[in-house]
Amino acid sequence: MLSACLIVKNEERFLDGCLRSISTLVDEIVVVDTGSTDRSPSIARRHGARVDHVPWRDDFAAARNHALDLAQGEWVLYIDADERVRRFSRRRLRTLLTDDAAVAHYVLLHPRPGFTPYWELRLFRRDPLIRFEGIIHETIWPGIAAYQARKGGRVGRSEVILDHEGYEGDQHAKHLRNLPLLKKALRRDPSRVFSWCHLAQVHAAQGRVRLAEKAWCAGLDQVRKKRQLRADDSLPYLGLIQWRASRSRNVDELIEEGLAYFPQNLQLRWFRGQALMTAGRLEEAICLFETIVASGETGRWDHAIGYDARLFTVLSLAPLATCQFRLGRYAESRRHFERCARHDPDNVEYRVKASVCAGLEESGLASRVPRRQLASRRPESTQWSRR
């Protein structure tokens, strides 16, 4: 019923864990090897996979479609070697796949450790109409649309959860591989917003400052032209705001423009909270940070993109504490710093600041302590990316 399809090249570090995670869920594993010089093919065969070797032609869609051509199941799970499926009931998965009205199902993908998951289309019917497109950041959606136009079918949401591990460590080799593919893909189709953001990140990692900003701005230009926006169209705003803010450039107008397009984006709200703090509009900043923390507690936010999970804890609680301190509300400030310490027990700074607030509560010496003394440092980027 279900074929798992992978493309691999020198993935021995990850492949065994991936195949172990799916061994009890799928009926067939198809691995297309694009030129491994390590043990990846032998690891795949050890797990009973059917392995086929094809030369790498600088085209992710072509390699994935070759795997689809080899698959024999009614359904396909497409997964990468550096991903894992969390423990899941085979019986429940079979029940999901016997739904005749469905053409595909989303899964929840955790893009990297410590990030919240987002919906990603990974389960779909095996059909000649459904094929990948794009030499990089390949997509199955045109194939799903073609299938629906001819045969109907809805796209559902499953309870399957994937964890991605491949963004940790040195990414230099991936940047070298991806850079020419991104340039070629964008020459073919400059409307791909995500690819502009990825190009910006590669340039930034390589120290090409002007090219990085140029790519993010090109992504913004494409967003401004769109009639219908996707959640991940917010990424050029997030990237460019973080990039410029880290260089002490004003980003207020960019934040407001981003929020006009994506009012529910919690990362943009967080940026606005930081801007309000800088402007001294502390009560407004408090409302924004409290909303973000509450979203994390209830789990009620749009899972169309992933966030650094700390956005819902220390990254919002620390500025909340700072705002309360500047307003002279030391009990509230202490409480938030204590919550920070519970979420990040290795960070001594939170405990020290909570202790200072407690001392001010008890001694009544509030007027002798500058209220900006406990100002929070700007945290690192909380945006996510793919591949």
C-alpha cells in the first residue's frame, strides 16, 4: 500500500536512523542513489530497500521522479535521509490511506531541533499525473492540482510527525551545491520567493553582504506583486528585518509593511514588540509579548510556518520582564525572569536579574536603580529555512 521514496548521496550519517523509523510503517523502500562514495547504498540494502543508481544531473525533481517511477505502492511517503518519522501506529496510517476521497495528506515537519512544526505535504497517491517540478525546492503541488482537476480528491491532514536533523553542523558543502542551482532556478522562474530567501542565506553565509541583501529585496519585490499570499511569503521580511537590525539599521517601516501583509505572523509581531520597546512604548510592547507567550501556552497559532520555540518562552518573557522593570513593576519583572530561568536553567543572567528585582521589592530602593539596567540583549534569529 505505501512506498517510501528517498534520494540520497553520501548520507551514511543519517540514513540508518531514517530507515529504522519507517521500517514498520511502509511496505516498500525505494532509494535512488545519485553518486554516493560512502556506505549509503549498503545501509539501504540492509534495510531491504530497492536501490537504483543514477547520475546526479543538478535536478532534485528529476531524481525524485525517478524514485516515483520505481515505486509500486498505492501511496508514496517522500522523505529525506536526514529525517525521522516519530513512532506512529501502522494500523492508524493504513486507515488514513484507505480514504478514497483523499489524494494527499500533510504531515507535521519539525524543520530542526528546537523549532515548532509546520504542515508539509509528504503523503500522496502514486499516479502518473503527480510528479515533482523544480530543480531545487522541488514541489509536488502542480501534480496534485493536475490530479484533482481530472479525478477530484481532497488534501487532508494526518497525525504523522517528522523530525529533520540535517541543518546542524557545517553547511559549506550544501551551500556550494545549492548556489548554482538556486541561480539557475531563479533565472527560469524569478517568482519563487522561497528560493530568493535561500539564495540570500547562502550569500550571507559566504560573507557576500551586498548580494545577500539584494536577494532578500528581490524576494520582497515578488511578494509585493502577488495577488494571493502564502504564509512562507513572509520569509523575506523576516530575513531582511533580522539582517538589517543586526547591523543597527532602522527596520520600523519594514516591520509595519510585513505586518500589513501577514498580521498573524508571530515573528513579525515579536519584531514590532522590540521596536516598541526601543521607542519607549512599553505598554504596547507588553501586550504583544503577552500575546505571543499565550499562543505558545495554548498552541493556537497557524502552523503554516515554523518558529524557534523559544519565541514562546524566553525570547518573549525576557523583554516582558524588561518592560515591567522599566515601568517600576518589580514583582512582575521578577516573575517573568523566574519563568525565563525555568525555561533556560543554564542561563545565570535570568536568576541574577530575578534576584535584583526581589531585592528592590523588599528594600524599597527602586528610585536608586536605573530602570534600563536590566535591558535584554537582542536575541539571535528565530526564522527557519529549508534544505
